[in-house]
Amino acid sequence: MARYHRERHRTGRIGWLRAAVLGANDGIVSTASLVLGVAAAQATHSNIVVAGVAGLVAGAMSMAAGEYVSVQSQADTEQADLARERTELHADAQGEHEELMAIYVARGLEPALAHQVVEQRMAHDALGAHARDELGITETLSARPLQAAWASACSFAGGAALPLLVTALAPEAHLIPVVSGASLACLALLGGVAARVGGARVTVGAVRVTCWGALAMGLTAGVGALFGTGA
């Protein structure tokens, strides 16, 4: 009996990895920036914590809603294309056969072999064959709105909880440097882990995430200091 060698590729992680990294990064950056901006405006420690908690809840819900709507739009497009392909298969099976055959020939197969491959693939799963090779829709990379929304909300909340916890525990006199340092360290760790999971260079991933986070926190703290001083 034939045994199949199953390989585990990183592309299978794209759906949840993208949403999780985006959510965690946004959670750390937005919450830390919010905390630093309010702190720079000379708010009280309790008000800073309340602002951080509100930012966590609002951000998690915003991420979930935005990710769901975005990915659902992709899913709707995929379903519309599949419905159209299904109709074309019923209306002109021979034309679809020739279209798929032309795709395989363009990829390097001999016409006779391409014809044989198309015959077998369409006999097994005609719609699946066209979805994969004509439309580029596969099970691994297909849109999953609920998965993306859940991953984004949870990862945002997890990311936001880190600077928020530091804010709650840090002494008020040293809140800004402590929150900044802890948040940048978390961003560097997140960027490195995401790069490692995705197969990229760890150092590059850590540096690019940290730099963008530092820029966002610096600008927000500057705005807070400006308006706080003006008040």
C-alpha cells in the first residue's frame, strides 16, 4: 500500500500568523503609545490605567471587526468566483477543459500529457481543479473570517496587556521610561518570534518592528506633552 510523505510548510500558517502578529503588534504599540501620551500630558496614574484598559477593549473589538469585514470580503469574492466557475463548467465543460489544458501547457507539460492530466483531474474534482489552477484558490490559503477575527482580537488583547500590566505596576515617577523600555523589549521579542515562525531572519524582524513601535510611541508622547503643557 502506498505511503504518503506529508510535509509541513510555513504557508499553512499564513492565515492565523498574519492576523496574530498584526494584532499583537498593534496591541503593544497602540496601548503603550496611548499610555505614554496620557502620561506625558501629566494625567494621574489611575487615569492612565483607565485609558489603557479602555484602549485594550476598544482596540480588540476594532481589530476583530475590521479583520472580519476585510477577510469576509475576500471570502465573498472567492465564493462568487467559484459560483461563476461552477456555472461555466455546466454550460461549457469542453471549453473549460481546453482552458485548463492551456494552463498546464503554459506551465511546461506536453499537450498530450496535459490532456491526460486534465481528464483525470476533472473526473476527480472539476471545480477543485479550476479553483486551484485557474483562480488560485486553495484550502490552505482560502479566507477564514472568523479565524482571522478571533486571532486578531485575542492577539491584540494579549499584546495590549503587556504594557498595561507594566503601567499598573510601575512607579508613577518612572512610568514613561519603564513602559517605553518594556514595550520596546516586547516588540523586539514579537518581531523575532514572528520572523522565526515565518522562516525569515530573526534580527531583521525584531529591528523593523521595534523601530516602527519606537516611532509611534515617540510621536504620541510628543503630542501628549504638547497638549498637556498647553493645558
